[in-house]
Amino acid sequence: MPSHSPLDTTIAVVTPENIAFDYQLAGPFRRMPAYLIDLLVRWAAIVILVVLAFFIGLLINIQTLGPFVIAGMFLTYFVISWFYGTVMETFFNGRTIGKWACGIRVIDVDGRPINGRRAFVRNLLRIVDLFPMAAPGIFVDSDIPPVFIIPTGLVGLIAMMSTKRLQRLGDLAAGTMVIIDQRSWRLPVAKVDDARVPALASFIPADYRISRSMARTLAVYAERRHYLTPARRREVARHLIIPLIDRFEFRSDIDPDLLMYALYYKTFLAESSAELPDLGSLAGYSPLRSSVAEVMVDEATDAEIPIAGVVE
Amino acid sequence: MNVAALLENRRDQWAELELFCDALEKRGKVSASMAANYQGSQGIARFSALYRSACADLALADAYQLPPATVTYLHRLIARSHNQLYRANRFEPARWVDMMFYDAPQQIFADPCVKIASIVFFGLFALAMYMGRNDVLFPGFVEAIIGSAGIEQMEESFEQPLSGSLNHYVPMAGFYIMHNTGIGLRCFVFGLLILPCLYVLSFNAIYLGAAFGYMARPDAVGGDNFFHFVTAHGPFELTAIALAGGAGLRLGVGFFRTCGLMRMESLRESAMRAVPIMAASAALFCMAAFTEGFLSPSPAPYIVKAAWAVLSSGLISFYFVVLGFPRDAFTRTPTANDGQPSPFGFEDPPELTGSGGPNDAA
Amino acid sequence: MQLDQTHVKVRLRTMAEIGDLALIMVRRYPAAILVGFATGAVFWALLDLLVLAWIPITESSYGLDDEEAVWEIIRYLAWMGLLVMLQAPVAGVLSTLYLGLAVFEQRPTWASVRTEAKRGFKRWFWKLGIVRFALPPVIFLACRWGQPASGFWDAFVPLVILLWVSLVRASSPFMPEILLLEQCPIRSKSPDVITASRRSKSLHGPMAGDLSGRFISVSCVLVILLFSIGYSLLWARGISFGRWDVMNLFVLLVIYPFSLWCVAGISVMVRILNYLDCRIRLEGWEVELAVRAEAMRQFGEEPLAVATEAAS
């Protein structure tokens, strides 16, 4: 990772179409709830199957089927506790029930989907990631030998901390990473519903070229301004607008927020060839600083010199 | 063209793509209620066309000066459709057969880690057996390893001649699969940290060896019954433990012996190579468990069990040696020309290690 | 300084993402935790041990197993935990400053961090050290040196302190950032100056409910993390020396405080990221940075700052 790219929890992936796009990585704090849900589901499945098997055995004939039921229970326990994640991730395109609930998904580090072998490795190696196991018994009585049952997960945490894709050891060995699965996300388009904006935009001098960075700034501003209070909008916009008002020779009592918005409108929304918008009641107003004086001069000259067209 | 008009143009297609994603995410396929041209191969073609055009939009986002939020939206949309377009392959049984009967034996035969694990396991096993058998030279060895309580329990359980019924066999087979395969998988997993794997491997070897040695003493109680019990499933089970250890070692060694790859690359590579070994080991564990559940505790005559042991050893040897012998060992015989570059040939470009520049080497 | 070229990507985040980003920051700026926090923490850790270590040391001379010793040990554990919690913000002053600079600069120098810390010393020491109760309990415990445990002084008083501090912290968690990074004065005669308390009101006020919720969830995660780290240290000790007993001077005097301080370090990291997130949500901070950077790009030096300086 080049050291100047800003810190964030995203990773770029290049697709076979040769397009680079960003995935948002899921770190330990997102993955732990998913793991806990999976743990719950796993145990619930085991308990339900065991109870079901018991009842079936009771219904049919405990004498002949009993042993098979017990063997079946052992096998169920074995399969569910070891292969739950592997099977789920392979069949459901990298998701288990917990992952689905938390909106995350496992994929290959290259952005390709996970396959059975990778799922097998990463799910088995979870045992190592949950290391070291804690033994609650040592707090009660130091004489009994420690029974390690509660996972602390520090190995996995340290592994995630030291890899750029937030991978635990199982992920490293399997070559996978966990990403946040994008659900639907509406396309944000800032609409302009204020009639003053196009009016003001029409006064912005045509020789003012909007640079690429300026366009980006304007877009960021327009997208976020709904979340801010009007006072805060003005405060933010002032930094850029006050020198711009000077440059455009506008009156100084113009709302910075409005002018910012007008610039946005001019950059992104207005048709360059469009005619002047219908100004309605706003017709006749001008934000230009000199316009007040000019109108008066015009009237004065009208009276004295009949050729007003020359003045214009 | 301004951005608003552009977005307006492209929006319909993006919305269509989202619709596809919704349907695919919910059911894994396009639902029947959608329009006819979204179904079947037509639908797939349409979906990929939409996906590609969204990709193109993202590629041109900078040139179009799209607002940042739209770019974020595109990133997410493409990520989402990417996950649907490139889906995980379901399990393919044909591949499994291939893995079990082609990959696994080849890998086992060629892998030095399996050899090391086998030597460690069987060596320690034999050593512990000898030490356990010989009470004069190594007094107290078995007691130190198994503990006197353990010995008593062992003797007690083999005091009576073997007898049993189906009621007993079936659950025991299930239990052995769960318990022993669990140990094998654990051994494999701990291989990532190497030392715990070696510990599990040697502990099992010494423990089992000491038990065998103790029972082989002429004065041991229930010694005959013990061997009656263990003979049949011994070959499967012992080999399975050694293989699980070997697979684990392969995993851990990959991290340290990189063979010119980047460390993580090498770890990944060796993990993928270890999977067939582990699968073979798990299969052996299951076969051992069935033998242990059904044949071993049965009162069948010793000769049957011994025959099964010989047969299973033969099968394992066939699997390892005949299936595992390198396929290209016969086809390619070295000739005198080898190693001498032809004057008309061209030099191979030096192979690049890893994918990146100098940063990756650090 | 390019204001919009921050070294931590400034965008809206969920709570889980903030936790993950904190881990990434630990990796990118290990110095902030290892050097910055350790420098601050060592002083306070030694101070704590000075006033508390006598409890386990005296008890161990009688044996740590009897009934009475258990109560004394619980007293020690409770006070130690409380003290570390109280002192975490003031111990994290250097790392807070470092991380605050790191948002804008690639590698802040420790010299600049030190001068910053010295410049505002009176301010932060008064507010964080005295008013927020980092130092007073230490003095109080020093006065109670060698006295047996009492229900009032060792159960009621710490509980009250804990409740009070939790309330204060949950309602205004970002006081250290306000004092250190925004450099608001504590009091001022002029009503126009934004003092720390005014700033705190405007920053915390609109998000009070949200902040308390976050405080609780972060506290829960930190407690789990504390157990995880403590267990792992015990486990490492058990594996390497074969000793599993918990009631032991080494565990009480070294492992327990060490894991407490580790968690305190992470809490500082999480708090500063939460602070950034809060400012983004509430004040559109990323918009302000973009707008100011654009103004600097178009008009040279930040025009507004120049204008206000000229006016004053």
C-alpha cells in the first residue's frame, strides 16, 4: 500500500473487466456479531436435530433404531460443528447465516468468489484464530487442571491488525477476505428546488472556469448540505464564497450558501446552451455590486443623451 | 453534455441492474414474475451487458466529473453485481473423486512434510512401545506416561473377552468418527503454529506406544483381548494420525519455507496443497472408525481381524505408492541434450516472484 | 498543508467501522500507542502502584488464600480498575495530540507534540487531571495508606466516583479533544470567545443520546477486550512457566495493571476516531475541509484567516 493513500477500511479490487473498484472491508468488530450468531445457530441446529432424532426414535422403535439414532447424533454433531461454515459459505456464495444477518461476505483476495477448498481451510483454521483458549476454572481453584473452553480470540485480532485486508490467520491461509456486502443504496442526486438558484447562477461570469477540484468540492457540499443547519452551511461556505464575491463583484450581503449552490447548479445541472430561466418575481433583481449604481446612471443618461444603446 | 443529463441517461440501466441484483440475491435466480427477456440465457446476457456498461461508467467517472456520491454509488453497485456475476462454485463430486484418487496420493508421496510426520509419529510410537514393553530397562516409564489410574482403567476394560451387539457397535462407530476425526482435524489446524501440531503428534505416539508396550508384556492383564481389539483398525488409524500431522506441518512450514514466493503467497499455496492430504486423512479416520465400531469389538476370530489389518495395510500401500508414484517419472527421460541450450533457442525471461514491485520484497 | 488531503479518510462511518479503523491506526501509527501512550501511562501507572501496591504485598505475606485476603484483593482490583479508567484520558494526552496531527501530516514529530502539550499544560491538566478526577483519588488513597478496608471508603466512595465519572464522560466524551486539538480556553471574559464549556455544549448537545449509547457499547467491548488480553497474558505465562495460579503477586501487580493500560490505550484511539466521526456528522467537517482547501487553492493563503487577522 502506498503510504500516502488515506487510511480507510477499503480495499481496491481489479475485476476481469479491468475495472478497479473499492470493497469495504469488515473488521473484527463487524465479524464478531456474525460469529456469535453462527455459534447460536449451530447449537440451535444441533439441539433441534438431537431432540427430533430422539422423538423419532421414541415413535418408531427404540430397540432396533436406538443405536442408529445415537450414532446419527454423534455424526450430526461432528458434521455441524466442523463443517457448518464450509458448507454454508460454499453454497451461499460466501455467506453463513450470521454473515447474512450482519451483511458481510467472504470473497477471494482477488475479488473472485470463494470455493470449497478455501472455505474448508478458513473455517477449520478458526480454531487457531480463537486462540488462546481461556480456562475459567483457574480462577476458582488453582489445583484442578485447566480446561480451556472460552476463546479469547487474541491471535485472530492481532493477525487482523497486522494485515492490510483485515485477515485472520485462516483468511491468510485460504487467501480470502471478508467484505461488507452492499445492499441497495439509493443514487443520491441533489435536486435544486429553489427558484433563486438558477437566477443567481445566471449572473456568474462566463469567464469563471470551474476546475476539476472545484467541481468535486461543490458536489461534496451539495450532497451534504441537507444534514447541516443553515447557520453552519453559511459558516462553511463563507471560506470560499467571500473571496469569490469579491472576484465576481457581487453585493456582499449575498447568502454564501445560496451562491455555493448556484455554482453547483451551473456546474452540474444547467444546460450550457439553455436560455435564461424564467425569473418570475425575481426579475429585475441583480446581485451585482455595481448594478444599483448603473441603473441610476442609465436613467440619468437616458434623460440627457437619447442614444441609450451606445451606453449599453 | 452536463452531468444531470448524463445521469438521467444512465440511471435506467443502473436501476435495471439493481433489480437484477435484488432478484439474484434473494433467490439465487431471476424470479418468474420478471419480464421474459430477463429469463434464462437472455437474462444472463442482459445482466452481463448491464454490468459491463456500469463498469465502463465507473471507468469514465473521472472524465465525466461525476459527483463523489455517484462514484460511491457506482462502486457499490458494481461490487454488488460482481458478487452475483461471479458466484461460488457448488461442490462438485467429480472434483472430489479427482482430489481423493489423484491429487491426494501424489501429494502424499511427494511431500517431505508427510515423511517427517510419519517418521516422528511411527518412530516415537515404536520407541515408546519398546520402552513400555521392557520393564527392566525402563522401570516406571508406562506409569509416568499413562498414570497408574489410566493403566487400571485400561486393564479393567480389556479384562473380559470381546463381545458385543449391534446396539453397541453403531453408536460406537459414530462416536469414533466424531472423536478421532476431530483430533485429526485439530492436529491439522495446529500445524499452522507447527509446535502444537508436533506436540499432539508426539503425545499421541508416545501415549499409544506406551499402552501397546504395556499390553504386550507377558504379565499384563487382558493383553490378548487388547490386541484382539486394536489389530483390525490399527493400520488405518495410525496412518490417519500421521497424515493429519503431515498435512498440518505442510501448512505451517509453508509460512517459513517460501521457495521464492512471498510469505503470504506461500502460506496460501501450501494450505491449498495440504487440503487433499487432510481429506485423505479424514477418509482414513472414517474407515478406521467403522472398523473400530463394528469389527474390532466383535467376537470374530483373530484371524479375520488380522486378515483385515493386512488387507487394509495393502490398500493403503497401494494408494500411497501406486497411485502416488509421480506420473511423469516414466514419461520424461533425461536426454543428452538436456541442460545444453540450443544455439537457436531463446533465453527464458527471469521469472518474477510475487506480483508487485520492490515494495513487495520488503 | 493540504486540508483535504487528510491521512485518515474523512467520511461517515458506523460504530463497527470506527473500531476496525482504530485497529488499522494502531498498525499505521504504532508510535502513537507505544511511545505516546506509554510515556503518559508509565507515570500514572507508577503512581497507582505507589498508593495501592501495599495491599497485595502485605496480604501475600500472610498468604493470599484466606477469606480476609480475598476482600483486600478485591478492594485492590476495584481501586486499580477505577484509577486506570479515571486516568486514561490524561495519560493519553500525547497520543491524542499525535493522532490529531497525524490526520493532516504523514509523520508528526514528537518535538511538535511535546511543545503542543507543554503549551496547553495548565489547561488540560486542570480540566482532565483535577476536575475529571484523575489525581484526587490518588491523593485520597495515599491518605488511606495502610488502613484496613472499610465499607464506606472502599465500596461506597468508589461506586459514587464511578457513577459520576461515567455520567460526565458519557455526556461529554470529547473534552480532551476540545482542549487539546481545538485549543479552546477554559474561561474567558469575552462572551464571543468559544470557551471549552461552550464548545462542549455545541458539540455534545445535539448528539447526547447517540453519544451515551456509543459510550455504553464501547465500554462493553473494552471490558471484553480487557478479559481477553488478561486471559491471554495468563495463558502465555502458564504455557511458558507452567504456573496457572491467579492469586499471585506477579499477576496482581504486573499482568492486571498492564492489561488495564492496554485497553486504556485502545480507548484513546477509539475516542479520537469517534470525535472525528461526530464532527463529520454534526458539522460537516469533511465539507469544511474541502471548501477551505479549495479556497486556498484558488486564492493562495487561506483568505478568510488573512481577512480576520487584518481586521483584528
